[in-house]
Amino acid sequence: LLARKPCSLTMINLEIARDAYPELDFVRTLNWFDQRRQELTGHFRGMHSVQEQLETLAQSISIDHEVTGSEAAYRNADGSFLNRVIETGQGIPISLSLLYMEVAERLGLTLSGISSPLHFLTMAETVTGRVFLDGYSGGRLLTEEETVDWLCDLTRMRPEQVERSLQPADDRTIVIRMLNNLCTLYASNEDWSSAWTVQNRLVAISPASYPLRRDLALIAFKAQHSATAARLLKSLLNTCPNEDREFLTSQLEQAQRDIPRWN
């Protein structure tokens, strides 16, 4: 999923979306980004401040094209997929941030992803300091001080804790957060087949992570992949913490009983 060379987060997002939409053609979504670049290029040429460019970008995406945040988007995987965010006009903070980042990049404007607690943002460097853009809230712009105050109220964290989180996130961190959001949503909806697919992607990114491999085994059991669950659980029992051993053993026994039923 993540190559050693710099990768396109937009393309990664669409690859993940293709798990849900196997016939997905990326061209339509990529054309939408091209159209936004064509629309905004002339406007950007006459602007001398990043602030003005960000305001114009937000106007285009949230007002002209009506793509913004929605509570409903949190309850459906479509809110995470760029193709569906564009089609429905509704997304969650991280998908909307990726959308803003892609349009900005095509216009020569650098927006960095900020994996802040509870609410993903983007950030641009300006001559007067860092400016944060909240794609979920119509592309509103915040100073660093305003961002810290808002996130402190939202998370009940201390200012110094929030400040540490306001650094540009690397691609790996962004993709992992994207996948974690999806897996949590699928699990809450008891869509274990989709959760299994997403969890496999997470394990592929961090194959040495015990918590991820444990969750993969438990999701395999929920998704009725009993033989796979049994194999994974056996492997985990060789290295698991003592506090997990009894639970994993019981899951293994149940998976072994279910093998004739589901395999």
C-alpha cells in the first residue's frame, strides 16, 4: 500500500475505496481535481498571499461545489472515500483534508495534513505564521492560537499536548488513521467482512504490531474465517502478553470448533 518513494494519498484513498467499489474508475475523480485546478489557476495568479489563496480554495470547494462536513458521513464508509465525498458532497475531516490537499497541490500551494486529536486538519505556512484549515467546517481558517484553544475545548487536553500534535503528519500516519477510522466504523456496524479487508491493510503496513495482528485474528473469527483465525491465534499465543493468553485461548478453541461449519 505504501511504497518507499513518495506516494499519492489520493491514489491510496481510491485504492482503499476500490475495496468497497470493485468497479471504481479513478478517472472521474481525478478529472474533478483537474477541473478545480483549471477553475482556480487564473484566480491564484493574481493573489500574493497564502491566506487569500486559502480563502479562495475554501470558497470553491465548500460553497461553489458544496463539498463539506456532515454528521451523516461519520456513519457511512462513503464519508471516507474521495470518490463518494465528491459525489455526495459529504465527508469526514480526514477525507475532506485529503481533498483540499490534492486541489492545493495541483495549484502549487502546500497544505500539510495535521493528525490532531479527534479532528484531522490541514496547515499552510504563511509570512505571518501557520494557518490551519478545517475542511469539515467549510474550509474555515484558524490561527495557531485559535486552533489550540478550539482543540483544547474539544478534547479536554492541555495546550502543550495539543501543540505537540500540530505537526505535519507523514503519509504513513495519515493512511493508518484513515484505515483505523474505517475499521472502527465497520466494526461498530458489525460489517466484519469489510473490517477484515481493512485490518489486513493495517497489518501489511505494520506487520510486527502485536495489537494489529491480535485484532486481525479476532476479526477473522468474527468474519467466519475460522481456519485463518485459528492459524493466527496459534501464532499469537507464542508471544502474547500473559493477560491476553486466557482470552486468546478461548477464541482459538471456539475457532477450531467452528472450522467444519464455516470452511
